[in-house]
Amino acid sequence: MVPARGAWAGRYRARQLDGERRRERPARHLPLRPGPDRRDAACPPLRQRGAGVSGPAKGKIIGVGRALGGRVVTNKDLESVLDTTDDWISSRTGIHERRFVEEGETCATLATGAARNALEHAGVGGDSIDLIICGTSTAPESMPSVACLVGEEVGAAGVGAMDLSAACSGFSYAASVASAMIGAGSAGRVLLIGADAMSTVVDQTDRSTAVLFGDGAGAVILDAGDGESGFVDHILGADGGGAPLGRAGQPGDENKLYQNGREVFKFAVRILPDMFEKLLSRNDLTPDDVQYVIPHQANARIIRSAAKKMDLPEERIVMNLDRFGNTSAASIPLSYPDIFDDMEPGKYVVTVGFGFGLTWAANLYRI
């Protein structure tokens, strides 16, 4: 597996947005009422049509960055509050530690930190950005969007900014929208973010979920460019019939995250290699053309099972969940700093993700 590293890893401790603490008020909305079959719901049949966006390259990555919650939580730390052990967690998930937001940190401050690092890495200013898209499901408030707050903080106020909610598939969904906007000539440079503070929606007393999730944000700067490098194809899919398999309320809600882990596992090990094979087939590529695969960092067993079906050696599968846990929409962009300096022109990077909804998405990027 590709180890987690990179000059921008953790460089920026995401700061509070306005320099003063906001008073958090629980959001009020209809409760998530479990149906009688909620915990026994089976994975729905896959109805993947795979909305594709083949064509010229749209959106070259010119900068990457990430930011993590300020509090490191190890498996040993969880032993003191949950009926679990370090060995039990690591053997079943591959996770050794994760990062949680500290007081004053939110999904929005993490997104801002990642965005600043990506802009610095690209050597461009916020005033050069035409559009901001943030994939997230844990915005600190229903309004304003995380993307709007980020734009104000990085000097990009006034440009289009929006959040996109597709659970753990959020970044890949957002990448397809960003590249389409660039391809249509509606934007020349896009700040693309995946950010989630999962500790704010997880029941920290539930052993089945509390050990899995972490808080982080990853960002990339996409530029129209004039060469062959960029996103060249995407797959998007969703099936609301899978909603009983996983859901969560908003930060501060009493309705904490729930998932049917067994059925989600079965779904993931089927959909990830399926999308990988579909992208290669319709673009006349083979696994040898792919330098790296970045899967959603949900569980090491899911990733290894999917990698075997993709017929790829483990050294081409990017993994960092051992240090960060499952960071939802942030997990794929958090991985780009690990590989950016080693990417070989002419090769491809494939990202494959899945999430509650059910949602799934994949992106094909030509280096």
C-alpha cells in the first residue's frame, strides 16, 4: 500500500473561521425514523447505468492540500471508553488512529485549511479561483454553505460556491461537476474540496461506528490547462433503496450515524471493481495503464478485497486510513498529497468511492 506522506500533511492546523467561537445550536428537523427492517435491510440490487462524461480532458490538478482535526485519537484511547481493544480494531478495520476536531474547529475550518494549503502548493491566489465546490455531509450549519465560508477566508469571495452532498462519494461527485464546468468553459480554475467532521455525527459510545471515523479535509486546484492531463471520464450512481443501510443526522442532532456494516461491505466489494472495470473498458485502457487507484478509505478489508478483483498489486492502491480513519468525502482528496510528486505523465489515476444513499462514483484522471 502507498504510505501516507507529503509536504502538506498536517502543515496547517485549521483555524476557527471568524476568530471567535460560535455558539452551536442543535439543528431541528424531522427525526430519522427507523423502519421495521432497518437493521436487517439487504443490499439492494445494483441498477447502475453509469452516467459517463467521456471526452477531452477537463480539469488538470495543479495543487493539492489537506488539513486534519487537531486531536489525535488512537485505538488505545478508545480502549478506555469502549468495550474494545487495539488488536480488535486494527485487525478488523486497518485503522490505528484517527483525528477529531478540537474546540473551535469544524468541517468548515478544516476545509479552509485544506484550501489554503492547496492554493499555496499550486502557487496561485484565491482571487484566481472561478468556482468553489465542497463535497460534505457535516457542515456546521445548514446555511451558509461550507464553500461560501471557504471563499471568504481564502480571498475568493464573489465567485460561485456550493456544497454537494453525496456522503462518502461527495468528492468524486464534485469532481465530475467541476470538470464539466471547466469543459463547458464556465470556469477556468476550480477549488475542489472534500471535507467532513464525522466525529460530530457519530455516537461515540457505539463500538461498531465510533472506531471507524475521523475528521479531515482535502482540496485540489483544477485548472483548464491546454494539454492532455486532466479528468477524462466519470461514473455516478445512486439508489435510494439502499437508504436503510446507513444514515445520520446533522452535527448536534440526537440522531447519530448508523450503518449496516455487513451489507455495506458486500455492496462495496462489488461496486468498486465494477466501476474500475467499466472506466477502463470504455476508455480502451488496461490495468497496466493505471499508476494508482485511490479508493474511499472505509475499511482495509474492503479495499484489499476490491483490489484483488481489480487484479492490481497492493503497491498501486493508495491507503492512509491507518492514520486518518474513514473521513467520508475527505478520504479521496486526503490521498492526493501522498502520490502527487510521484505521478507519471501519460499514466492514469482512478478514484472509486461509495457512500450512504446508496451512492457510488468513480473518476478517471490522466496524469
